[in-house]
Amino acid sequence: MTMKEWSKLFPNKEAFIIFSLYIILFVFQGVFITASKTENGVYDYNTTLVVFLSELLKLVISGVLYTYKKKNKPNIFRAVIINYNLALYYFIPSLLYCFYNNLAFINLSHYDPTSYYILLQFRVVLTALIFQFLFKKKLTFIQWISLGVLTLGCMIKNFDAATMSAKEDTDLWSQIFNIYFLSINFQNFCSCLAGTYNEYLLKTKGSNVDIFLQNVYMYLDSVICNFFILMYKGELGNVFSDFQSLGDVFVILITVNSAIVGIVTSFFLKNLNSILKTYASALELIITAVVCYILFKILITWYTILSISLVSVAVAMYMKNPVNNVNPNEDDKKPLMEVVVD
């Protein structure tokens, strides 16, 4: 890759650091969640409560960072009120991320981390379609070919996951198109729309708003959404007793790592774009497969090797023809409301 191509992909060193950190943190998240399962493959803690606490920790971190950086800016409470319209917009990605985070626990209980991350790559084409619609940017033929190769790699691994999970002589198609396949694809939809719409808000409607304040909107809304999910599941009354089950070291690592991932993701979408984010997620597969083989003795099959090879080819093709979304549609960059100075 030439320096010109590299600069198109990563405009500065900070962007490359964010890209790398995003991959590493998500690999950790999959490993931590897998390690937190019991021998029977279930969780002996309240996963919804863990998601709720992760969002609450993200909110606290974002609020502290905004306050620490505050120079000639309104205090955090006044700023939230001034830009209440933007806070309402953030309910859309917050609710979608809420579904995504809760479904991650369910789907990782039925798939090994490598299969899980490869199945998540079905989101790439949907992300591209939503990206084109929101930002009015058409992808090139080579970029679409790259996305197609990436999707093919996912399909191959999907057959692998079905074959590995079939313990009896059952129909292969019923193994593929089961309830968990539908679950993981709904998780994909949530991820696609939430990530792309979050990028849209960061770069257009909220482009003049401090990124930490935007994170406050996001995670304030997320805390509210997760609170209602706890209420819907009838788990509010058991919250205090469930806290006792959260003392496991892996549960603590899941909560803290998830909070850091959320902050890093906002910087990723602000400085890069949601298309590159899908490729970063694909690169997690290679690292995750090796790490899970070492830690959990999860075999790397020929299906996995072929699918990872296709993902690698797709990533290489994209790096030659990256999407540039530094300056999105100017008509959408008008702020909902100016942030006034104290």
C-alpha cells in the first residue's frame, strides 16, 4: 500500500490507533463473554443488568471527560437542555445498540466467538446500503465486489457453524435457518442501522457539538432504554440480589471493556466511517480465531480458514479503494441548535 492510499484510509496516526484499538477491544469482549459462561454454556449472572451497568459507566465517563475538557462551554446539565432535540435523535441508535448488546450474550451462548463474528459480517452489505442512503454517496464497483467477497466468506462459515453444531443426523438447512440465525441477523440489522445513523448524527446534525457531549446523549438514552428492558423482563425487583452475581472477574472485565469500546466507537465513527468499521469487525475474525484456539481449544476448521482468507482478500481490496466520508453532505450539517457559551 502506497503512502497516498494509506493516507486516504487513515488521515492521521490517531485514526490508525483508533482503528487498531477498536479491533483489539472487540476481540477482548468476545473472549471475556465466552469465558464468563458456565460449563453448560449459560450465564449465571443477569446479562441485562451487565449491559445496563456498562451503559451507565459510559455515561459517567463521557460526563467526566466533557466536564474535564470544558472551556468556555455551558455546564453539562445546561448543555443537555440546550440540545434536547439532538438527545431525542439519539434515542434511535441507543435503542438499537440496546438490542444489539443484549443479543450479543444470547448469540454468544450458542456460537463460538469465531463463528459469531463471522456471522455478524452479514451486516456489511446492509451497512453499505444504509450508508449510501444517509450520506448520498455511491460506492464504486470494486467496493461492492469487496463487500460481496466479504459476504461469501460469512456464508461459508455459516455452513461450518451449522455442521459443527449438528449433533444428530438432522437437516443442514434447519441448522442454518434456526431461531438463533434469525436472532443474529436481527442483531446485524441493529448494528448496521445504529452505527450508520450514529455516524450521521456525529458528522451532520451534531457536527458542532462536543463529541463527549454527544456521547452523554447517547448513553443517557441507552440507560433509559436498558432500564425499560429490565422493567419489561420483570427483573427490576431482583436488581439488588443480582448484584451479588456480578463479582466474577470476567463480568467486571466485560462491563469495563464494553464501556471503553463505546467511547472508542464514537471516535471511530467521527474520524473514520461505518464502512471501514465493518472491515475492522471482519479483521477481528483472524485474531479471534487464533486467540480462541489458544484459550478455549476451539478448532480452526478448513471452513474457517477459507472464510478468513476470503475476508482477508475483501479487506485488501477495500484498502485499495477506501470510502472517503470526511465531509458528508453539507446540507445536513446545519446544527439543530447552537451550543451557547456561559
